[in-house]
Amino acid sequence: MKKILALVLVLVMALSFVACGAADEPSVYYLNFKPEADAAWQDLAAAYTAETGIPVTVLTAASGTYEDTLTSEMAKTDAPTLFQCGTAAALANWGDYCLDLSGTDVYAEMTTDDFNLKGENGEVYAIGYCYEAFGIICNKALLAKAGYSVEDITDFASLKAVADDIHARADELGFDAFSSAGLDGSSSWRFSGHLANMPLYYEFRDNGVTECPAEITGAYLDNFKNIWDLYITDSAVDPATLSSSTGDASLEEFGTGKAVFYQNGTWEFSNLTDKYGIPASDLTMLPIYCGVEGEANAALCSGTENCWAVNSQASDADIEATLDFMKWVVTSEAGTTMMAEQFGPCPFKSAKEPANVFFADANRLISEGKYTVTWAFNYTPNVDDWRAGVVSALTAYSAGTGDWEAVETAFVAGWAAEYAKLNG
Amino acid sequence: MSDKKKKKAKRPSGSAVTSNLIRKPIQRWAPLFILPTFVCFCIGFIWPFLQGIYLSFCNFMTPKDAKWVGITNYVKAFSDPSFGRAFWNTTGFAVVSIVLINIIAFFIAYALTQAMRGANLFRTVFFMPNLIGGVVLGYIWSMIFDGILHRYGTYLEANATYGFWGLVILVAWQQIGYMMIIYIAGLQAVPGDMLEAAKIDGASGWKTLTKVILPNVMPSITICTFLTLTNSFKMFDQNLALTGGNPITTLADGSKIAATELLALNIYSTYNISRNWHGVAQAKAVIFFILVAVLALSQLYATRSKEVQQ
């Protein structure tokens, strides 16, 4: 009796080892980095499997943990066949894993090379499948209640005048100018990343920078201070509490009509219209004005970190299946519909027109001949540590326990040190 | 079958396990019983550990593409000033939390082993924080601390002192209950006749505590100090969730001081710099392992020697 039991146990163990290595049919494994798009990707993957029989697994990294998840998933035998590689820094890390996509069907579907990441010899290592824009999201209905319209805001001075007035009458109006500029980890990237893009962009534009510079001067940091001071002054939230103020809190203030302005990007559109029920016609996105000369001609900050890369170390069959899946996503009815809903305008021939009004704003401003503020922050060396230093200094400055000089040091000296660390 | 059973039943209970009839078959099958655990131990511990040591000598993005670089990573690890700072932060934190946790846990245990109403309820309540995960605790406590500090116009991450004591309070709150349980077990094992003898001999309460009870609970002290020491050195989740190393000061030369960063968090952030730092983080982890092992073993040796035979 015992012998039989032991034999069975041994057999089960042996089988479980065998099972791990069995069955190798072509499959697609997509590592997605946008938690807000997870459900849409899962549905699309299921639809593709139902249509073609090819299994598609979609794994979404939890917010802010994409790099970690990618590293651990890549180390596995069944590594992702399709993943995100969106910045020069990511390409430096993952270049060995990126397949040259030039000559593939999905690449042939593209309408522009602008958002693609290329190697030294013109290899297409990652293709930008959508682009995004950020700026100051504005609730036009509330603005009208306060007696203004978006046409009144054309530069920093007029933005400040409107915001100051709304803040002064906040009690009477029942809402304030800006939603909280939270510096908790769930929100601080809006400022250490996106808002910091303003001084970086203008400095790089002046100096004609095309790759990560070893040092920066911080020439436009006064402008950064202008806009930051405005955010924390003309807001209902006490600046001393910003250290623990979250992104959700800020979104809710704007979503429930407690603030007119909210700095964020095109990706928040469905949150605002679906979750908070703000009519799309009440929403618009303004450029971030910070007092730079000629900024009345600025458009929104547009760029992308959403680039697909195909794992060159996957098996040929899996690579083939992945490329087929990508082509299907950007050409099929289901795929293009989902892409337009989730990601807005996509640079592919069969892409659909998105309903997202923020993109309409982005396109309108560009068609008026205004200049696009590109994503200069994509050059940031050792981005997490650099931002952590800036956020810490910014938090202390806002709470009144630190000074602005510390922010400048974290910004300028921090950049040089992180660059040295990265390349040393 | 039934004959065997009868025989077994007749034997005096104590000798049953030592009987050859039972021992022989068990011994023969021992490897089979050990095998599953041993395999798990190899897969989950031995192999990753060896691979980790190997990787500390490599430059790598994932373990699949490791390239041997010799001791470069160790040179970089030792010349990184943030590693040294994190070490001293950790040491300070460990000393304070070991002392606080053990003293408080001991006295709570002492109080709860005296005859008092609701002792069991208190034991349960004190133990409960231990059931909550570190990251959750970190976020909850950061809200509590910030809630209090906001009243005074400041916040938890404003300076290193708040962050340090915040972490000490959090960890004390979490671990005191656990250590208390161990001390209660120790205190209950103190022989009643010894206590009675001390009482008859007219020993004061303090004398009884220091001369009779303490020597007898030395095994509990050994295990509790060991646990608090290793826990403090390995502290990661709570550190990450409570302050994440903040406040971070950038010096004029651009180098950063993360005032509340402990060793494990330092290793974690080193790894995230770029692929060239993965190996350095791995090297730091190996140094970290040796450090914790040496400390823990010498502590075990030191406190074991004070234990008495009952």
C-alpha cells in the first residue's frame, strides 16, 4: 500500500516537471504598462484568440512598477514577446531585446516616424503606437460661472489674473482655481516630470539639444517657480499637506467641480467623462503658461512614451505571431476602435478618429500655427532618482520648511550628478 | 495487519517510536519524505543564492545575459557613499528598535502573566498589528503621522528625525506583540517552585525579577533579540512605504543624501539606476547578507552563553 502511494507521489512530481516544458505552439505575451487600459487589452486579446485561435496573454504591470515587472518577466523562459520601450534610457537598457521592426507589416502601416525609437544605423527598435498631450485641463462651465472664458487666458499673466480672482472669490463661488498639486508618489510625477518639462523644453530649444546633455543650466527655473507658486497658492489645499496629497484626491477635486484647473494629460479624458460625468463639451485643455516670452504661441505638450518593442530573443514562431497580432490591432475594426478609445490618435493608416476632445484641442492649436512643446523630460538621466530629489526639495519649499534654492540645486546639480552616475 | 496492531498497542507508549519495527521502514523511506522539502529548498533558496553570488560579479540586465566583470561591482559598491550612510542609518535604527521593542515587549508580557482581568484579550489585541503587511502599515502610519504633524504646519518627510522616529514607532507597534508572545511563553516556563522559594527567602520583587526570572527567560531573550536584530537590518517594506528615504537633500555637487534610507532600500534603489548598476546592487546584497549573518551569529553566541540550564 505504502509503496504504491510512494510511487504515485513520485510519478506526480515527475509529471509536474514534464508539464512545465510541454506544449510549444505560437503565442503572444504582451506586457502592458497602462493599468487604465488593462480591461480593454484583455477584451481585445480574447477577441483575437476567438478569431484566430492564437493565445494572447496580456499582463499589466501595477502602476509605477513597469520597469521592475519587465525585468522579472524578461528573465523567465516564457518572456513577453511584446513590451513597451518608450524612452532613450529604456532603449539603452533593453536595446538587446528589441527586434528591428523595419520591413514588418505593422511598420508599413505607420503614417509617421516621429514617435519611433531608432538605432544608430536606422534600425526601428520601437514604434510609437499613439501619442499623448498634457497641459492644464479646464472646466469651461465653472470658468464661465466665474465670469471668464478660455479666450481670456492667453499667457501666464492672464492665467494668473483669472486664477487669483477665482481663488479670492472661492468661498462665494464654491470652487477654487487649481486642484491640489499633490506631491505624494501617485501625483508628484505630474510636476517633477510634466511640469518640469517646461523649463527643460525651453532650455533645450535655446541650446538646440538633441540628446541627453551632461549638464543643464536651469535658465528657465524662474518660470517653473512662477507656475508652481500659482498652483499651490490659488488652491484650496494647504501647501504644508501636499507631501501626502494624492493624485486621486486631485482628480476628485476637479471631477466633482471643486476646482477649475487640473494639470494632467489626454489620458484622463475617459476618467473625467465616464467616472465623474463631466460633459465633454465642458472640457478643454490649455497649454501650460509659465511666463516665457512668446508663449502665447505655445500649443500643448505632445509626445509619447508608448512604444512597442518586439522581443528579439523570443522564438521565431512567437515573433511571427506577435507581429501578426500587432498588425491586426492597428488594422482590424475591433483593434482600431479600441485604440482610438483608449489611446486617442494613433499614427496608423487605418486609425480611427478619437472622441477625446483634448486631442481636438491639441490638433487645433497646431493647425493655428502654434509650436508644440515636445517631451524634453524623456532625456532625464536616471529619471526616478532625479525626480525624487526634485520632489523632496519641492515638498520642503511648498511646506515652507525649505527654500527655492534647494529646488534649483536638485534640478541642476542633481541632473549633472545623475548623468555622471549613469555614464560613469 | 491486525496482529501487528495488537503488538503495538501492548507496548508502553514511550518506546513506540524507538521500536525497530517502526523505525526501520521510516528510516528506509526517509529520503523520499525529505525530498519534496529539499527540492523546494534548492529551488527557492540554494540555487537563487548561488546565482545571486555569481551575478554580483557580472554586468547584467536579466540573469540570462550576464557578462563576467570581476570585482568591479564590489569596488563600486564600497565607493558609493550612500551605501555607508544607509549602513549607519540602519545601525542606529537597529539599536533603538531592538532595545525599545524588547524592553516594552518584556514588560507587557510580565504584566500580562500576572493574574489580571482580560489578560487574554490584551494578548490578542497586542498581537494583532503583527498580522498586517509592512507596506499597508507604512501607508497607514504615514497618514497618521502626517495627520498629526499637519496640525503643526509640518509633515513626516520634512526632516530625518521625524522619519527615523516614525519608523521606530511603526516597527515597535508592529513587533512588540509578537515578541510579547515569545516572552509570555518564556515567563510561563519559569519554575513555580523557584519563585516560591524566592518568596519564602524574602526576595524583593526586583530581586526576583533580575535574579530568578531573567536568567530563566534567557532563551526567549536570545530568540527575541535575534528576531528584532535581523528584522531591523532587513527592514524594507515599512521603510519604502513610510518615507521612501525622504527627505532627500541634493548637495551642491549634485550628490544626494536620502536621510531615512536603510540598507535594503539602498540596494533596491541602486538596482533601479540603470543596467550598469544591477550588478552593483547584487554585490551590495551579498555584502548585506554577510553582514547580517555575522551580526546574527555573534549575537546568538553572546546571548546563548548567558542561558541557564533548568
